[in-house]
Amino acid sequence: MAPPYSNGYGYPSSSAPPSSSSYDYGYSYRNSGDFQSICDDIYATTKTMLERSWAYTNGRGRHTAWNLAVQAGHQIRRNLTRRRLLSFPHLLVALWMLVMLWGERWIFASRVRSCDWDHWEDWPAGATPHRLIFVADPQIIDPHSYPGRPWPINPLTVVITDNYMRRSYTQLQKVLHPDTVFFLGDLFDGGREWKTAHGNFDDPEWAKDHRPAEEKKYLKEWHRKYGEDFWLQEYKRFGDIFYDSWNLGGVFPNPGQRGRKLISSLPGNHDLGFGAEVKVPARHRFSAYFGEPNRVDVIGNHTFVSVDTVSLSADTSNVRDQVDLRPIYAPAQEFLREVKATKRRAVQKEVRFWRGDLEDLTWESKVEDLDTADYSHLPTLDPGNDAPDFPTILLTHVPLYRDPGTPCGPMREHWPPAKPPKGQISPVLPDHRNAISVSGGYQYQNVLNMEDSVNLIKSIGNIIHAFSGDDHDYCEVVHSPEQENVKEITVKSLSMAMGVPTPGFQMVSLYNPIDDQGNPLPGAPKTTLQTHLCLLPTQLSTYMTYAVLGVLTLLILIARAFLVPVLNLQPFALDPAQRAPSAVLPIFKAKTEGDDGGAYDARPSSSMTSSSKFPSARVSSTRTRGQSLSNGLGPQARAVSPNTKGKGASPGKWGWGQNRGPRIEIRKDAYYDKENTWKPASSRSRSRLSVVGREIWTTSWRVAWMVLGFFAYLTYKG
């Protein structure tokens, strides 16, 4: 109700006298600026709201909550009967659960198990190979991936793609137990876009027009909303997927191995940028959290050389004569100048370890004069160019150069190799559809320049194999003599969102037995490396399975709904809960005066004759619903015709038999009785079509929310 001096809308009436009511306090404290008055008003308003809330909770609110709880409990009790729990829709739900467990869990274990090492390794008996896995381009989805995609589609995409990689990687660890896992770059999708805590992150003036127009629209928003804190959240998210499950592969390595390693320090163009447009502050941040991008690791008696080729490519950029790009490419170039000596030292450390010697040098302690000290014979781990060298494996995010149209082989998913002409045995050259495109664009280049590729191979030396990422699909090539015929495999992406229907990872088995000097043992295999491509589930096929099963489920439920009234099947839809009967309205009306069961007082008035069709009747206030239901709801036998005047006829007002005359049912809805004879029922009796419609809706809704709820649970659990 409006206050006395109010026009009904909460504003002071022009004809009302000034008042200090809650409807005009805003004007007074704005004019007076009385802070104490504001606090008093806030306190009074809060107190009033709390009092009203408390009164509602203890009164009508508690009553309403109790009624709702009682109704919910009654509904749950009706649904927990054996007939309901073992009903046909619930059998369909059970089928759906099995299918979703297969599509969201079991298929990952099955696919990874089919790639077990014993299925494809071919080493001599008694060999103890080092087992390694390459993971390429996880490229976790973030705001850079699909800018403008609305909520909740974008968050749902993030959850689904993360779960796919988590399930794949978890099974990779549980089933395969690799000794080493290498990541080949592009750990994030928009890592280069998220500002660092320090350093200039703006695009250089000469490169501002290079960014696509679609990205320019979101650049200010990205710089405002996504900075160092967001990148750290993404780093944690990456760790949740790939680091937390590391111990599932076991704490100890396989027999004959030094230990287990996970190396994720190789950056990609989505992590730093590419070439002249690499973000140096982003590289510093990446190195601080993931490790040095240019490195040498000795694993399984092989030397792995990782090179930050996205930064190295700045030296061959077409703007290197206009802009000083040395801060970008200098670290990679310096690393390559010393890489051969670094390799030799790393090999010697490994050999010393297996001999049981100390890996590091021991230094003699003595005091010398600076002017006479001899620095020419310092101890070193580098024995020189004649020292034994392990087979070397090059790791680069961007693939090495190849001629345009160089085919990638039959295991490339985008396009199979072109069919050669009749009589030709060798592959078709060029085969552009089956090849990696030799091209580039903003912040990417599909292959390295020829100059960088040759420089890499010659600087490192003794490369027997190279592995790369970036392309997202499998590609296997043997390079030209200028690149020393190095064999290279470009590894599939592990993510389902990279444009390749079937993700995967690359398995590598290493076996290179050596003596105590680092030389291969006599009779050792000439080929020390074996590879295998492991394919993961095609998520699109899984969703197509769900779609087909969904359509079949709906058709089955519709067919069953039509059969319910035809075959007199037990309906799944519950009848609406009956309310307590009215104290005024009767449940049935007896057609004889003497057979009212106490439900009516059908005594006629004195003015009525035996032929009257409208007897006076009143409802007994003492009858209950249970009593009414117990009094002969079944079909009644028809007595003597009302026109009969024989001796056996009852003198009753209606001219019907005594006590057992037929009744007209008012409440009970039914089609037929047990004898399949019609009996009158409510005019609101459901037709067959309404039964079918209700059955379709009830069963479909039951299956839908239970199936979606189970899918949501599987998604939440990862």
C-alpha cells in the first residue's frame, strides 16, 4: 500500500506536506550531504528487509517449502517403485550410459592399447629399448582460438577439447608407460597475445598492418583483459592436463633406462610468434616456465637437439636489413655455433655415468699467481672431434624445407597420395594435395627457408632423423642431398580442434647398445630407431554415433507410445496426483434411492411423484473418499425396468431394483472394465491420441535429462 502522502508510485505528491518517509529521503540527503543520515537509512532499510524475510521464512515461506518438500517426496516415492525403475525408458538410459562410457572413456584406452610397444617393435631378443613419445601442437583453446564465438559455445569447446587431450594423455601414460615425452611446440593457441608483466608487447610500427583485420577488432580487448595472470592460469591448465598425470606412467623407468623425462621447452609460433615478429618478452616468459628452448639431451644413447626455429627464422626474414632483429635470432645462432661441442660434452657425461664415474670434472685445488697461471691445459669434457658421437635427432617446431609438391605419403589424412599413371611405380611428383604447402602468412610459415634448413643440418651434424610439428597432420619425407638425405616425420596434433579428424601421437623406440667408451657394440642393429604412428579416436565419429542413437531412441519411444493403448501396455506416464475430494461434490450418484451407500439423502419431497426425473439429493457431510470408493465401483447388474408393474417390482421412486441398482460414476476415469463392457466415465476422459502424446513427452523427457545429466557428469569428471 502507498504511504499516506504518496501518489501511489513511490514519489512524493505535490499536494502532500513534506515528510521524512522512505520515499523522499533521497532528496534530503543529496541536498544536505549528511553521511550519518545515509547510514541510518541504509540500516533501517536493511533491518526492514531482514525482518520481512524472517517473517516470511517462519510463516508462509516455511509452509510453502514444506508443501513443496511433501510433493517432491511423494513424486520421488512414486518413481522409485520397481515397475518404474525397470521400465523401458530406463533400459534405454542404461544403453545410453554404456554407449557414452564407450565414447568418452573406453575407446581411448582401446585405441592406445592397440598401439602397445610389443605390437610393432622389432628388436633382438633381450633388447631393452628406450621408449619415447612425441606430442605435437596441443594448442589448448583460449579466447584467441575462436574470437566472437558466443557463450556458452566457447567455454564448452574448451572443456570438450581439454577432456579429449586429458583422456588421451592419461591412457598414454597408463598403458604405454613411456620413458620420455617430448612436446614439439604450440603448447598454447594464443600464448603470444597475452601480455607479459614486463617489456613492450605492442606490435612494431612496421608490422601493425600485418595483423588480419579479424584480429585487429579484438586486440585492445585482449591486451586489456588477458595479461600475465591469464597466461599463468593457462600454464596451470596445461599442467593439469599433461603434468598432473605424469606419475600414472610409473615412478621408475623401464629396465635398462636412466630415468623418466618430460621435456616441453620447444616453443611454437603460437607460443612466441614467428620470425621477425617473435615477441621477445613472451619468449623470456616461456623459457622461465618451460626451460631453455635451445638444448641438447642425451636419451637412450641418442643425442636430441632442440632448436628454437621460430626465432632462428628472423635471420632470413625479408625485413632483416631494415630492422635490428638480433635480439630475436642471436640466441639460436649462438647455440648452433657451439652445438657440436655441446653434443660431445653431453655424450661424455652419459658415458661416464654408465661407467660409474663422476659425470662432472674434478678440479685440482691449488694457489697460483695470476701472471704465471697456465690456462691452456684446463680440464674439459670435450675430447675433440674424434670422440664417439651418438646418433643425433633434430627437433624443430617448423618442418624443414622441401620442394613444393613433395608428397607426405599414404598416412597423411588430409589427402591420400595421387594415383600414379599406369605402369609408374614411384609416387606422383609433384603432388600438391598430399604435400605440406610451401607458404606462409601472419605469424606462421609452413616450412623453414632452404637456407635455415641447410644451416641447421650442417651445424648440428650426424642427424639420422628429424621430428617436427606445426602442420597438425602426419607427413613423412626424405630430404634432398643438400640436406644430407635426412628423414623427417611431422607429427600429428594431439588435439581434436586442429582441423584434422583423427588426432594422434608419434611413438619412437630407441636401441643403441654401446661399450664403456661410447662406441656401438659389435652386432648392434644398424638402425637404432623405430617409429609408429598411434591414432586416437575420431571425435566426429563418436558424436555421429550419439546422433544416430538419439534418432533411433526417439523413434522407438514414439512407436512404443502408439502401442500403449493398442496393446494395453503399462503406461510410463504417471497419472496426475489426485487431490483430496471436495466436501461438497459427490464421487458417484446412485440411480436407486436405496443404494446410495450413505453418499446421498435421496428422500423425495412430498410434492414429488414416483415418476419424477429430478429427485432431491444432498451430500452427506460424513462420508469420506475412501468410503465412497469402497461402495461398489464395479459394474452393477441392471434390475427390473422402471415400467414394470409386476409383484416383484420395488416401489422405489426410480422403479429400479432394491439396493443393487446401477450407479453413474463421476470421478473414475477408465476405458473399459474387466469384462470389456463400456461404463460411463468423465467427459474429460483421455483419448488415445492424448495418451500417446503424453507418453511420448514423458518418456522422451525422462531419457533426455538422464542421458544429458550423465554426459555432463562425464564431462565434469574429465
